[in-house]
Amino acid sequence: MIVFPKAKINLGLRITGKRPDGYHDIETLFYPVRLSDALEFVVLSEPLKKDNLIVTGINTGSDPENNLVLKTVRKLREKYSFPLLKIHLHKVIPVGAGLGGGSSDAAHLLKAINRYFGLLIDEQNLKSTALELGSDCPFFINSNPAFASGRGEVLKPIRPVLTGYYILLLNPGIGINTREAYQNCRPEHPSTSLLQLIDHPLTDWKELMINDFEDYAFKKFPLIGEIKNELYSSGALFSSMSGSGSSVYGIFPKKSSVPDTLKDFLIYEGVM
């Protein structure tokens, strides 16, 4: 069975508080992007001693045994029985880029195993299991535009506000430690929720939509801020870093060419 886990971008991201469990409360708007990995599993006729994962494409920089895909299988096996699997993950979504690639892989594998083996896990329990694997994992169970609060797991559907717009998505290959990024941000409850701001015209978002991680990221890695500025100079209606970075996107009213200075960073372009 093969599935294609999509990436996401964040339309704004506010860190609203520190939780007693050590996590942070946030609010953000998750929006799916068509950039995707490919994930396939098969049940082999010959006996296996354990689940096997092969990773191709972008180098994840880690041992497959530590990949979230195998952690997902192990988590499911705590409650459900199904044959050992040979899994092939082809990575296209950059790792640690603020695009949710690993979380999307995990969520899509949960759904695929559930469907293929008829485990009859309902959506709520799929999301509960997904949350044990990552705060943004529950979003990828449906991958529909959503306002997210709590750790990112409390989801409220929003209308597809970017339909018909054109996106340029870039990644400078800079790794940003998410924990370090949170440590360098000060939680503050916004006066106006992103859920209200999303109803403003997209042309107003530049002055309204804030990603709290940007100040820290731009100071430590000025190139990220330069990419955002270049996208605005090229006609983007809205540009932002996604998540804790380091990917940056620009939203355009129509098909747009990536500036020559940014071509090496382009990872996806297309209509939303």
C-alpha cells in the first residue's frame, strides 16, 4: 500500500503560554501544501524478525530505527496485532524545516495500516495515538485547513482561504532546534486571535499575521529573513517562515517566477 504524506505551512504562529507539562500553548493556522513524501509498506511472504524501514531521497541524518515511521508502528503494536512490515519511505519534504514532514509520515501510516488491516480505529482514537507521536500529528489525520490551539492538537476547520493562490516554498537548508527556538521566545496572549485575522483580506496579512519564532530565527540566521524580504520584493502578497523554520513561503496572486537569487532554495511551487 502506498500513500503520499503532504507537508503543511503555518499561517501565523503565536506562543500563548507555558504549560505545566513542559509544552507550550500555541495558536496557529495549519494549511496543507501539495509537496509530499511517498510511503509504502508490504507484507512479505518470507518471515521477518522485525519491521524493516528503508529511507531514500533526502538524507534524514538519523538511523532508520529512530525514524518516526517505525516509532508509529511500534506504538500501534502496543494495542493492535498485524503482520510485520517492510516499509519504504522516500523523503521529499525537508527534515526539521517547519513543514511537518515527519508528523505527516506518521499520521498517514497510522491511517494506512488501520485501513489495510481493518483495525477499525475511529478518527478520535487515531488522533489520540497521533498526538503521542507529535503535537502536530493529529492535523495530518485529515490534512484539512485548520485553526490549531493547545499544543497544536485542538483543531477547528477553517475555510480554504488560499484556494487559487500561487505558492513559492523555499528552504535554505538551515537546521533550527525547536526546543531552543521555544526557549528564546516569550509567551504572550495575542489581543486578536488568528482565527479572526484569517477573515481579513490577504493583502492585509503582512501587517497582521505574526510568527513568534521569526525574531529569534532571523537574528541567528539572517538569511532566513533575507529570503522573506526577497519574496515580498518579488510581489508576494504574504510571506512568512513556517513553524519554527527554516522554510519560508510566499503567497502570490498568480503564477510567479522564483527570483534568481533564491532558485537554489526552491523546494516547491504551484497553485494552492
